[in-house]
Amino acid sequence: MGYTHLMTPTPAPAPYRLLPGAEDSPVLLHVPHSSRAVPPEVRRELLLDDAALAAELDLMTDAHTAELAALATALAPHTTPWRFVNGLSRLVVDPERFPDDREEMTAVGMGAVYTRTAHRAPLRPDGFDPAPLLGRYFHPYAEAMTAAVQDRLDATGRAVVLDVHSYPSRVLPYELPPATSRPPVCLGTDAFHTPPALLAHARAAFGEAPTSGLDTPFAGAYVPLRFHGTDARVTALMLELRRDTYLTEPAGPTHAGLTTLAKSLADLVDRVSG
């Protein structure tokens, strides 16, 4: 007797996850670029074959940063931070861009919806309409992240957004202007939302020397628009970790550096939680 094998459909990746921490923790670890997941309907829009897409994901994914944030959470000695983790690749939408951004990243095809690759080759066809992707993925993500920050404000009276990123040891063509300094750890700051005390805590946790490239090669810190430039109770810092310090580039396995960085991040969480 023959049998018909019914394939169980692969579940669609969650667009984001909010992983609760301690109720008295003000810290939210934001991990926006760790996933390689591209939904099939989005994959069909891209002008890359499978090999080219895999290579692009190697370059543009902040590989293992979700794992690093999870390890830091487990190592945090006193208060467990909250985590907000993007479940989709930044090639779907980049939640840290503003949809009406007219700055240099949009100029190189890397606004809220990317139209160019890391090497400035076409990623989506000319005239591509980003509105459906913004409506389906970008705006719900922004609303959920805003709600997560508001929840920390309501619970603790403040929110500390630590933005966990990584970057390659070699300059990619989309980086404008290309930075000559590529330190092991770069701290990205916001003039309004990064107070001196938060920066001092980060320098103490990660060590003074690695942070000599302050705001280089990447600058700024992510804060949801509702609070940006208006609510000083929300503080923020971007952590850019050079990839060769914890993995085999471009997106290979991790090494002992992952634990070292996770311990530093856990130390930072502990310092700012108090």
C-alpha cells in the first residue's frame, strides 16, 4: 500500500520578538540586524540569484548578535535585561532607518527599504514601491519597539536602549564616507539621548582603548520617533562590534571572543541598571 506524504509548511519567521526581562530593569537590548530570514514573497522581489543573495546576507547580517545578546542576558549578574530582536533580515526592511529619510544612506540605496547591495549593485528594480513593505513590516515593528520602550518607562521611570550591532573589519562600498578607523568596539551616540554617564559606563565595561573610535565608523543611536529628541528619560547607545573579534568573517562560526564581548555587555547592563 502506498502512502501520500504531506509536507508540513515551514512556519513563517516572526517579524520580531520581545523577550521579557526583570520587571525592574530599564534596559532593552535591541538586536535589529541579526537575522538572515527573507520571506518568499520578498525574496521574489530581489534581483539576486540564490548564491548572490547568500553572499549579500553574509556581508549585511550582524551575524550572531542575537546569540551574543542572549548570552549577555544570561550572564547579567543582578538584573535581567529585556530584549527586542528582529526576526527578519534587514534586506526586508531596515527598522533603524526613518521611512522619509533623505540622508546619505538613502542616497546609496539603503533607506528603510534597500534598493542597492553592499557593493551598490541593484537589489530591487528601478521604480520599486516600498509602501507595501513599510506597511507590512516597518511600521508594525516601530510601533512594537515604541511600546516596549514605553513599557520600561511605565515600569521603571526610564529606559536604556542598548543597540547591538556588528560590522566587518574591511570597508564595504556602501559606507559613506569610508572610515579609516575600525576599532574592535565602536560606541555610537546621540547628542540628546546619550548622557556622559552612559558613555562612561560603556567605556568602563568594554575598556577605554577599544572605544577610541567613538562614532566611527558608524555614528548615532536608535530611539523610537515618539521619544526622539524630546524625552530625556530614554537614553541610548549603539554598540558596533567588529566581527573578527568574535567570529570568522564574513559570517562564519564564533570563537572565544563572543563570550568576552558578552561578559562586557553583561557588565554594561549591570552598570546602567543600578
